[in-house]
Amino acid sequence: LSNIGVIIVVFSINKIVFLFMLLFLIKSIILEKKRTQKYYENKAVYKEIQEKNSGLLTEYIRGSKDIKLLNAGKIFVHKFDERIDDANEKDYDMNVKDRRFYMFETIIDEIFEFLFIVLCIFLVYNDKLNAANFLILYMYKDKLYSLSWTMGRLLDSLKSFNLSANRVFSISDEDRFPKEHFGKVDKELFGNIEFKDVKFSYNTKEILHGISFKLESGKTYSFV
């Protein structure tokens, strides 16, 4: 309410200054909207990379014994390191771009403040504004900066909420996270199990090649 009161006071003192401040406010809203939109687009990509890395780490923990048996630990660690590096690079790039945008906004604000002072001096020189009202307007401009900053934080909060909500709802998305469907499985299975010419590779490294064996029902087997 205090900010609205400031806008009304500025309008009553000088309409030209009011229009200038209104232009500044519109500028701030447009720039903040663009900044938050770009930032959270990049953050959504970063979050997706993080989730994939978390999933990969979970799979490693679950299958650590199998990975050791296949002697694929180094391959997995190398792959995981590459993904971590990609995530860190994305996070760094995202924050650098956001800081650059902040710097750009700060420069624009400084230019607007300089133009504001020039405009007020011009109005005072041409008897369109007295010195007392100039000082009042100069003090009130900080209120306008505060209003633009508050609106920027509000946009940040809304974008952050929207990103979180989208990630939550995407879990139930059948296309992005397809659910596994299994057929009917009998409670008891009988008979032998036979493998013929089995081949298995982990990434580009071949682990098994042309293995054939038969497991008979009722017997216990171990692989060394």
C-alpha cells in the first residue's frame, strides 16, 4: 500500500516524472520476467541431469555386487564422473548467465537514475518543478526501486513453485516415466533352464561371449 501511495504522490507532484518512473517500473518488470524465465529454463535442465545422476547412483548401489563380478567398476566410475562434470558445468553456466543479467539490470538502473536527475534538473530550470518537490521525488524513487525488486522476488518464487510442481506432476506422466507392466506369473515354476550362446557387454566392453550352460531343476549353482 505504501508503494501505491508513493505512485499517487509522484503523480500529483509532476506528471512527467510520474511517466518516467512508470517507464522505469515497466522496464524492471520486463527484464525480471526475462531473467527468471531464462534462469528457470536452465534450472529445469539442470534438475533433470541431477535426477539422472541420482538414478544412476541408485542403480550402482543396487547392482554393486554384479558390477564388481563383471569387473566394470572403473567403467561405471568414469561414466559417473563425466555426468557429474556435465552437471557442474551446467550449474556454473546457469549461474554465470544469471549474474551477467543482474549486472546488465544494474547498469540499466544506473542509467535510469542519471536520466531521472537530468530530467528533474531540466524541470526545475524551466520552473516546472520546485527544489523541494525535486528532493521529495528523489527520495521516493528508492521506493520505486524497492517495488521493482519485490516484484522480481515474487516472479522468482512463482517460477520456482512452477518448476517444482512440474517436476512432481511429471512423475505421473506415462510418457516420461513409463510404468512397468508384468504378465501373469505362476507361483511355482518347474523345469530346467538352458542358456545357449549367451553374449553380454557393458557399454563397449564385452564381458561374456558365446557362453552355453544348463541349470537343472532342484540343484544349486554358483558362478565364480
